[in-house]
Amino acid sequence: MDGKAVAAQVTEALKARAASLAAAGTHPHLAVILVGDDPASHIYVRNKEKGCQDVGMRSTVMRLPADTDQATLEYRVRALNDDASVHGILVQLPLPAHLDEQAVLALLHPDKDVDGLHVANAGRLLAGIPGPRPCTPQGCMALLDYYGIPIAGKEAVVIGRSNLVGKPMAALLMHANATVTLCHSRTQDLAAHARRADILVVAVGKPRWITGDMVKPGAAVLDVGINRVDGKVVGDVDFESAARVAGYITPVPGGVGKMTIAMLLRNTLDAAERAAGA
Ligand code: GUN
């Protein structure tokens, strides 16, 4: 599955929406808060900025030092909530360990929460009520949709139970009528679960961890991992062995990551259109 190509199609459609909104006086605007010096986070944020630029959206990145305290960070979030020119706010995760991530996310105005991570939006997702959905799971669903991969009645196995990917991914697949199994670090016989999957989503952060022998022939494999090994970026799936068995598979890079950014831009545009009453 070519995430780069599908993402390019999605963003192409967003350009027209961004332009017509701007012509009507609302310039869609994403604000990103980045705390600390994590090199990977800095790269991700730069890609988000570039994505905004590509579709004609405004972006502001607030880079804060690693020793920023909780009160300062919360003050910044409140200021962005109150800034009517900002339609989407993203707090890049993970935050440095001394900061309370949940407390920061809880402060975001739910309407500006383009990551879909505020508890109100997480609740909307579980309840099946419209709202911003987390970008990576949404990107995975968009890929399945683009390639016409059937979901209803299929066995979907999600490996990883994070708030950012695993849990919302399982919820989206469930709403699309898959039979969902959510595996995690304490799962016994992970390989047996993985081998049953018609749709296998892997988000564990362990390089090349899922090998071809753990993949059902013909399965759709979505690799959410981004790991650096000897200066090379690899996924959580051993692409070479898995690709020989899978019917569909996402490469890393060029797979799910590109879709995440496309969905972030779409969520921001949705928020801007709602703010403008469009
Ligand atoms: N860190 C890695 N991926 C993401 C993401 O999609 N959103 C945020 N906020 N932080 C991330």
C-alpha cells in the first residue's frame, strides 16, 4: 500500500478546500507545541509544518525548552485555546517525563483537538459520535478504504494498546464491523493471534518484530512503527519476509506515516470550516 501516493491524493483535495475557506476570510491555522530536544519529534513536527505549507494552511510551531514547567506549558495551551485565529492545536508527544501529559491534553479545547486525544473526543469515538479521530488510526482506515480491503466480518488484530494508536485503531475497526482482537505486551502467544488476522495493525515500537511466519497469507498488514536501526528507518514489521506472505502491506517509510500527516491536515481543515460555520 503506497501511503505516499494516497496521502498525496488526499492533500490535493484539501488544497481546494483550504483555498476556498481562505477566500471567504478564514485562513486554516494549525498550532503545534513541541517541548524538548527529541530529534525524532523535531523531524515529525517539521513534516507537519511542511504539510501545512503544501496545502496552503498556516502553521505556527512553538518550540519550548526541555525544562519547561507544567504551568508554563498549560499557560501556552490556554493562550492557543483563546486565540481565534488558531483552529487546530497539536501537542507533540511524548512530552518530557516531568510533564503531566494527560493534564495538558485535558486542557485543549476539544474543538481544536486535531489529534482526537482529549477525553471528550476519545469518548465520542467509543460512543460512535462524530468528532476528530486520532490521525494515525484514521490514516490506516483511509488506506484500507482506498485499496478496497473488506473490513466487515473480518478478523482484525491490533498489536499495541496506546491511546495514540492501538486503542482508537481497535475502536475504528470495531465500528467498521471487524471482529477485533487487541494484543499487547502481556498477550500470550502473540504469533497465534497475529496469524489469524485478515487485517493486522502493528504499533509496538520494536524494529522488524513481526515476521512473515506471523502473517496470514493474503492479509493486509499496516505497519505503524518508525524505528531507527543503524541509521536506517524501519517499521515494526520485517517487511521483506512479511511482504512475501501478505496480500497488502505498508512500507516504512512511505506508508502509514504519510497518511498520519494527511489526516492531521484534514482534521485541521474540518476544525477551521466548523469555526467559520462553513
Ligand atoms: N507523536 C507521534 N505521533 C504523534 C501524533 O500523531 N500526534 C502527537 N501529538 N504526537 C505524536
